[in-house]
Amino acid sequence: MPEWSSYGLEDFLLFSPRAYWRLFEAQNAALWPLQLATMAAGLALLLLILRRPGRAKPWVGLLLGLLWAFVAWSFLLQRYEAINWAVAYAAPAFFVQALLLVGAAVLPGGPAFGRRDPPGWAGLGIALAGLLYPLLAPAAGRPLASAEVFGLAPDPTVLVTIGMVLMAGGRWRALLLPIPLLWGLFSGLTLLAMGDVQAWLLLVSVAIAVLSAVTGRRVASDR
């Protein structure tokens, strides 16, 4: 037990921060200018939820499902797994999340978007944080080429998904939140081990999402 107590998060890190950020540089260089399309699509989905919530259901699920599958294949399996063996176990969960999102879009009784309550507003804030995620790179002193972009990198894609799910009603939230929350915790702890302050954005977002989901469920049951 004394031996285990001497370990810190950084002792379990399998790669250097430089190797980690170079993954995003390679991803961005290989896929440019797809970043413009995914960012525009994310913003369009958010505006659709806010202005035409009744029409948002199929588009949100289908697009997010496609992007989760794309991130799993193009980043997790093609790049991240090379420096972190644990990603081989996370990638299948991304494909499962993609199927769940598509199912929420096409099956009857799917989530209805446009909540105007505290969980919904918390979701809006988290989704905006995911779309603005690329700004963290220059803020941290890294080149913009290493920015993490919604639809191409896992963390902003997860944040946008969490936010949009919190903006939805129905029982689908219980199916659509666990995988994004677990990834947010996993990635947040990884960044914390690297000594990167953006870890707190993920960890705080996960905590807010859990609190909002639990609070929203209790309010709904009381009604």
C-alpha cells in the first residue's frame, strides 16, 4: 500500500505532452479544410435547436452519430491508439455511441430538443464550450495547428454532444450521456496528468452535466 500511495497521475501517463499534441497537428493537416465544415455544422445544429427545436431531432442524432464514428476511426484508431493502448478499448464505445445517436434520431420516441430550464441552459453552455474549444490551443501557447476541433477531435465532440443531450427531453438522456461522460472523465484525468489546465474544462463540464441530469430528472419526477 505505501508503494501505491507514492504514485501520481503522471506516473500512469504513457506518452509525452508533445507526442499528444502532435496527434492533433497531424489530424488537422490531413483533413484540412474539413474543420470549416464540421464547425459550421455544429453551429447550425445549435441554432436549429434554439430556433426550430421541433425540427432538430433527426439532424442532431444523425450528424453527431456520423461524427462520433468518424472521430473513432480517423483519430482514435488511426492516431491515438499508437501512443495509448487504452484507446483500443475506448474506440468501440465511440461506435456504440454513434449507433445510439442514430437510433435516437430515427426511432419513435426520440429526444425532443429545446429545453428552457437549468439543465437546458447548462447544456447550451457546455455545447458552446465544445464549439469554442479550438481557442484553447493559442490560449495555452500552442500553435493553432494543434487545436482540437469539433467533429475531428474527441474532446470537443464529446462536449458538444453532452451539451445538446442536456438540451433534450425524454428518457433517451439516460442512454446518450454515459459514454460521453466517461470519456470526459478519462480525457480530463489524462490532461490533468499532463499538467494541462484545460483538463478542468472537461472535468467541470462532466460534473455540471451529472448534476444537471440528476436535478432535471428529480424535477420531472416531482411534476
